[in-house]
Amino acid sequence: MTGTCLPEIGLDPSLKAEIDSLAVTFATVDAAEAVALRSDIGAPLKTSRRWLTFCDIARSTIEQRGYIVIRGLTPDEGRSLLILGSAFGGPFDTYKPGRIVKRFRMSPWTTELSHTTRTGDFHTDGNVSETPPIWTAIQCECEDPGAPEYAEQRVAFLPQVLARLASGNPADGEALTLLTEEVVALAHERNTATWRGLLVQNGTIRYHPHSLRVADSRLRVGRPNLDSIIATIHRASVDVSLPFHTRPGDTVLVSNLTALHFRGACSVRFTRFPSEFESRSLYVLHVKGSGA
Ligand SMILES: [Fe+2]
């Protein structure tokens, strides 16, 4: 059920050179973001047969598998990630005015989900939003110092998760019911936003165990089997996904509507305890919707 192999491609060196040539025209990532918000940052590549072929492969692979891993880029503060993100043809999401690319660095001194070193959950991004982003793009800047033992990544494709739960035991059936038939709430821990509805509908999913737990607590639902259902969905997602790692520049393009993404526990290597350490860092951006 996992597919025969990881959906990955090595970037053609000539296409990489074309992307790099475009990326260096932006003095800063801020300048690249400004262009990406007012126009198609990838427009200069529209005459490149290699680029158009790459876009076709990326989009069709994500449609069939939920994600694609692209090897061979160079981390450049988000410039090449913005160019790759333009392959989706939709507008970029902003997390504050004018800003698209977020940088995360794992830290042993935080409990924030996006940069804690603790094991993450299979989830979608922006799950409490009225309209979650359609695609997520993640580029490795620095590899985890403990890789490959640490920072394992996985993506579980929704049709495979649902099929796995549908063919399992009663506990799997209970998890499938929660996902597909029960109106539940998701809530954000740092604001009052709450979303209610079916987690899976029309072939799409919004899901985050933490958002389910926050809503369950805030709304005083006290569902007794919530943790066991979350654990069941996690096991099913592991069963249908493949482990992989990314090196600097490697980029994961993933559907935020038809796939759950995950990363395992991360490590740090202290160079001067407690404030200086080496750890995994990455760039992330979101695309809101399909363009013309
Ligand atoms: Fe995420």
C-alpha cells in the first residue's frame, strides 16, 4: 500500500542552473517574496522545456502519491523554494504582511511544535483555518546532526490511510468513523480560533492531533478514547508511508489536502552548552490555491 518506492527525483543539473540563475537575481529573500506576491516569480522559466516538464512531473506525482521529494537544490534562504513553489500556479500564503518563507530551527529549549526536537505528529498545516493552504513546500537548510537516526520524515497519502483503516480491526474502524462521519472540533492553542466539521470530506483532510486535543480540552468534551484513536491513525499512517531524509537543499512538495506529513525526533549537537548547538533547520512556505 505504500507504493513501490519513494516518489523522488534528482533535479536536472541544467534546470538547477536555470533556477539558480533566476534566484541570484534577487538580492534578498525579501526581494524575492515581494516579486512572488505581485507576480509569477517563475515566469522567466516559462520558456524552459525542462521547467515545464518538471512542473508536469511534480504536479502529477503529487496527485498520484500526495508528495514528491526533489533532490539537488542549494539552500538559499528561500529563493529557490519560492521558485519551486510557483510550479503550483497558485498564490502564496503569507504569515504576516509581505512574508512567505518561514525558517524553523530545531531547539532543545522549546515546546513549540514547529521547532521542538520531540517527535511530531502526522498532520496537515493550517488545520484550524477557514481555508487551509493547498500545498506545503519544505526545504532542508541544515541536516539533523544525528541523521539518519533522527529527523526521519514521512508522508501518508489520504486514500491509502483510509483504505488501511477500512481493512483493519474494530479500533481502526472507530478511527475511520471519527475521520469520516463525526463532526469534531479543531482549536489553535495560541488563539481562540476553532473549526468544526468532518475531518475528511470530498477526498480532502484537515488533521492535527494537537488541535484535536486543544479543542477537546477547551470545549470540555472529554472524549475518553481520543488518545487511542490518534494512536490508531498514527499507526495506519506509518503503515502506508515510507521513511526518508532530506539533505541541504532537498525539497519536499506535499499536498496539504490529500496527505499527512510527519517528522520524527530531532537531535542537537552542543558546541557550547547551553546556548550554542547544531540542529536541523528548514524553510517552509504554503500555496493557497490553483491559479489559472
Ligand atoms: Fe507541518
